Amino acid sequence: TVPEGIHSPSDYLPYAKERLPPEIWRYLEEGSANNVSLQANPHAFDSIHLIPRPLSDVRSGHTKITLFGQTLAHPVILAPLAYQQLYHPHGESASAMAASAQEGQSCVSSLASQTLEDIISAAGQPLWFQLYWQENRERTLKLLQRTIAAGYNAIIFTVDAPVKQATIQLPTTIQPINLDLPAPFPALLPQQSQVFNGWMAQAPRWEDLAWLRDQTSLPLLVKGILHSEDAEKVINLGCDGLVVSNHGGRVLDGTPASLACLPPIVSAISGRGKVLFDSGIRNGRDIYKALALGADAVMVGRPYIWGLATAGALGVAHIIRLLRDELELTMALTGTASIQEITQEKIQISRNQNR
Ligand code: FNR
């Protein structure tokens, strides 16, 4: 059940922490290396200021958006997070069900702990699928085709984590059950590099993205883009959009805050594709700020897992509702009646804060 006295998503944090074994909590919350990017993500929102616009008529206000032909009641999409049965026995199904109940969307990870088919049937609506490259084209295509057959209706291809670093020992009951066992790693010669000749030999390259684009007519977005030249390349290859993300500060430590990378990418794309944003969103004001900087929608990661760990599907649904309530309140206080009206003119960017 949902605890008393919850007013904002972060109120769930202590409950989730209390319920989870310490090593699982650490795996959820950790960043990479020195946590520089992890910490930069939420702080970046502090230098964006909201300007109240009292006396505005917002009685027609709403948070609806349309993405790839689907109308969503709000722009909060559940980010793909691996192995959700670590947090609750109902795992990914609970999260997907909650997103549906809140008339939103969720994205299922390649590393889900339940079958793609079970998750989509729990959701009762088409979902998005997050694709990780599966060593080669043949294996990747097999997974993509299974996803399409199961009824997923958009593909988010994550490219920022080509080197898999498992920082948690998974219990035998929780596994990436939708994936074939990895092929044995080719043996390296003594002078060869584990990184360049090992891991990166199985990582996707630009020509593989071009190939992937040709394999499906579903909307295809690339997740993990921080450079505006890469954003342009993604769009020029015919993708439908991208996710500006530093993977919640979990891969390359030392990247700028994800939010800092959003404006240049939005201007590089200039409306030729959808720009989604994630990493560091913790409340509805953060969502408003990301949209004001040009994002079309946002993804939220760790906060919904706090809800999942605390109260299963109900907790996730509550987190989504809290984020939406806070977004609505922010809109009302800033005289903003629709998502389209959330523009740069509504915010002030402070330049003396070096973040
Ligand atoms: C992730 N993320 C992630 N991304 C992805 O594309 N596939 C995945 O399997 C995972 N798995 C995963 C596990 C855990 C525990 C975390 C915290 C994150 C990244 C995720 O989709 C998203 O980019 C970040 O979580 C966004 O940052 P916040 O909202 O957590 O700050």
C-alpha cells in the first residue's frame, strides 16, 4: 500500500531504501566512477528559473501530447530500466500497467526480467521497446522481430552503453530472459586490448544504425545522444528522434549534466525529429524546465522504481500522478495552459551558476 504523507516522488525514497537489500539499493542509485555526472544531473535544473504569471486564465489547461500518432495524457514516459523484479515481484508488468492506467507510455528494457509478451499483455496497450545491440545484426534482428510480433510500437535504440558492466550479482531467478545467451567471447591475442578489440568489436557503429533503420517502419529513436553533430546524424539517417540522456550518470562519468546538452541539440534538430530528455528529473518543475528547453517529452528513471519497490503498480501509478500534478501546478502558476505553451520565454536561465 501507499504510505501516508507522500507529497512528491522523492518522499518515496526512504520507503524504497528501507525495503530493498543494500546491494540492490546501491545498484539502483549508483553512478559511474566518481558520480560527477550523477550529481550534475539534478543540479542543472537549479539554474533554470520559473517566472510566475498570476491572473492568467488557465481554465482550459491540460497536459496532453501526441507522439508518433498516439495521444498521451501527459509527457511522462517510464524510462527503460533493467531487471525490475529486483525491486518487486511484479517487475516490469507492474510498471507498464501503471503507465497504462495513467494514460501514459512506458519503455521496456532489453534487460527486462519478464517476457516481452507477458509485459505487454499486463499493460493492455502497445508499449515501447528499448533495444540493445545483440553482438551482431542477425541476433539483433531476431530480437527486433520478436518485439514487433509482440506488439511493441516504437523502438528506442540505446547506444551510450556499449560496454556492459554488471555491477550486481543477479539472483538466478532474475535474468535477462528475453535474450539468447551471449556468444562466447573471441579470445584476444596478448597485445590486443580488451576494450578496442574485445568489447568494441561487438558494439554497433553508424552503419549498423543505418541498417537498423531499414529493418523496421516503427518509430525509431536513438537514446544516449549528447553531441549535436550526433543528433544531426541520427536524424539524417532517417530516425524519428532521439533521447538526450547520460544514462542517469551511469556510463561515462564526466559528461555534462544531460540538461546542459539539451538546448544545442534542440536547435540542431530544429523540428526534424522528436527530442526526448532524461537524467535527473525528480519532480514536475524539472519536467516543465526540460520542456521549456525544447524537449517534446521526458523519461523518468529511478523515481518510479522507488514507487515500484514501495507499493508495486500502485506506487508507480502514484509517482506518475504526482509528477503530473506537479507539472500541472507549475503550468498553472506560470500561466501555461498547454504543453505547447511551455517555451523558452517562460523561463530564465541563470548564467552566473556554472552548471
Ligand atoms: C538504467 N537505464 C537503462 N537504460 C537503457 O536504455 N536500458 C537499460 O536497461 C537501463 N537500465 C537501467 C538500470 C538502472 C538501475 C538505472 C538507474 C538506469 C537508464 C535509464 O533508462 C535512464 O536513462 C536513467 O535512469 C535516467 O536518469 P534518472 O531519471 O534515473 O536520473
